[in-house]
Amino acid sequence: MSERIVIIGNGISGITCARHLRKNNASCEIIVISGETDYFFSRTALMYIYMGHMKFEHTKPYEDWFWTKNRIQLKRVWVTKINTDQNELVFDDATTLNYDKLIIASGSISNKFDWPGQNLAGVQGLYSYQDLQLMEQNTQNIKNAVIVGGGLIGVEMAEMLHSRGIHVTFLIREHTFWGNVLPKADGDFISAHLKNDYGISLKFNTQLQSIIDDGSGKVKAVITNNGEEINCEFVGLAVGVSPNVEFLKSSAIELDKGVLINSRFETNIPNVFAIGDCAQFKSPPKGRKPIEQVWYTGRMMGELLAKNLTTNNSTAYQPGPWFNSAKFFDVEYQTYGEVKPNLPEHEQAFIWQDLENRRMLHFRFNTVDEVLIGVNAFGIRLRHEVFDAWLRQQKTIDEVLTKLADANFDPEFYKTFEQEVIGEYNKQFGKKLKVKTKSWKRILNPFSA
């Protein structure tokens, strides 16, 4: 009888794992459990459904017949309990399912912090497909919205609301935009873009105190910690997400903030594994956080776990240099390596800005040996494989800047920026560097750079 592998969650982690399990093993039985949707969809595309750029069916990377063809069973139901002694799942419809191996890929849920009025109609986060449907209902014919928190989800909500002519006010507890992640110069750059180009109101050093009822169970205003009352008909809670593990608390699976795992995604239960947003490493890889709620790390985890479960050689998770990407309205953002909000004593910063074209680069490098530590890029597309290689090889800032053209991923006829960048660097640091012409050999094989 074939082995039954059950995956809880049909996000990028769970589905990547299911696909690679089938690719590597033709005989195992694979069942994916999700109460959210029938089929896997691109979570980052939810905003475009609301904005009218896409329909839900456009967000599904695979045709509906894909799952039957690849013998991956999909079950639309919520898991309420796990009995690890019996290898059994219990569902909200009172049915059960047994497994041989269980993979928990249950994702995240939006944070709430017990604010008075947070359960009023018109107050919500944005993570799931159900959240999108609720937001569609909550924002019909409204004029003003308040978003609490200035991170990536908050920016998505702001762009969605702005597309319908709804005025947006951000409540940001830090002194600059996304101040727990971005350095002040970067946050100020984005703040100016949101305010000047889109009319978004930004209130810094401001926190939500309470949400006011209009008398019918709907939101009518918020009160800040500064005592200000802001009228609104919608409140978007964008103060981060947490691992979705509430349904596991009655089980024998070891939890902290997330499902505790080792470097091979193993939990304290021998045949139970966890990947993606809900997983928490007991000892995270060097330079990484215990919980990484990012699309590309979820994909990497799913692929590696599938490999480990279908081969004799189990490999530890080693994701390499940190990377992430997003966008702030029409300014694309990428980060490679580590760019801390504050400048550590042993680091130096080099910042280049082109405000007219909404472009900015923020490099961090070691003061002693000038080895590159990280870079934030705004309005410029950089090649992931090139910067990943440079960080692994510990290239110096001088080497990186002279070869910067090799990392330029912008279309062919876009205005280049490398000469301006190195010119500003020479001016600030008293160097006489010159830009090297783009080498396609280095681009195709960056590890030879």
C-alpha cells in the first residue's frame, strides 16, 4: 500500500512541496487540505483582483485539471484538531483522515492587539481570500480609510483603496515609514512618494488607541494615542502577521510562536514536518530569522522538504543571503543581504538618489575590509543571481560598484544609472573608480565574477 502524505495548507509552501513530491515519487498518495479555496492561487495577486486588473481565475498558476492529472488530491475543509498518537486529522465537519506523514504549511494570520472596537464591521486585515471578499464588502461607497501600520501589507491596502478614490491615512508608530525595517533615508524616500505622488496622509509617531462605533456596529472613526479623532468608514489592520497555529495548541506538536522545527523541517513528532510562514526554526540559519514569512523562502522550503522525503540524503536548509522584493505603488523594491534600520558601528553606508526618476540605492559595507553587507534598491531592478553571488563571495563595495552594470535587470532602453552612482561614490569617499562595461559572460555565470 502506498504511503499517504497529507499537507495542511495550499499556499506556496504546501503546493511546492506537493508538486515536488509527485515529481520525485510516482507512487505516494498526496492529499492537500485547505479551507480557504479549492485551488492554489497567487496570494500576492489578491490586490489586483480588487483593483480590477485581474479575475480570481487569473491568479491560479495551474489549470484545474492539473491536480487530477498529477494525482494530487485537494480537500476543501478546515482542520480543527490533530491526534498525533493515531496519525489522525479531525475536520470542522466532524470527519477524520489518517496520514503516514504530515506536513504543516498553514501560513499566517493577521495580527490584532485587543484594541477597543477592533471587531466592528469595517475593521479587518488582509491575508486570505476571505479577507479580500470581506474588504470588497466593507469598502462599498466609502470615502475615508485608516490603515494601522506602515509595512508591505499596509501599502498594498493603500494602493487598493486609492484605486477606488478612497482617501487613506496611515497611522505609523515609528518616526519614519516602515521604520523597524527600513533606514530613515529609505523610509523618507518612500514617504515622499506616497504623499507627493498619491496624496496619502502619513501620521508618524502615532498609534491606534481605539475604534469608534457609529451606533450600528460599524466603524465611524479612530482615536489615536495623541487624542486625535480621525473619521473613517474602514480600518485596515496591517501590523504584521503571525503563524497560523491556533488549531495545533491541543496537539502534542511543540509550539512557540510557530511550529518548532530543526534545519530539516522536522518537529518533535517523528512523522510531522512544518514549512513556510507557520514554521519556526529552533536554530535558524546564520543571518536569518527564526520565522521567515516570505514567498520565496516558502517555495525553497517546500522543494527541499519534498527532496528530503523522497531521497536517502536529507539536506539541511541553507537559504543563503537574505532577499526580498515588493513594491510601493509604482516604486519597485528589492533588498539583498542585510541593511539594518540603524547604522552599526562597524558599517558604512553609501546612498545614491535620483529623486526625479524615483530611484535610490542604499549600500552597506564593512568599515574594515569594505566587504558588501547588503543593498536596498528602489525603482531599479537588480539581478538576484548576481547580488547573491557577490554576497556569497564577499565582494568589496568597490568591486560591486565597478561591475554594477552586470546586475542591471532593467529593460534594454531604460536610462542607465551606473555612471552616476559611481561618480557620487567617488565624490563621497575620495575614490577614482570607473564603471566596467557589462559582461554577459559574468551575467550568465555570476559565480565567475
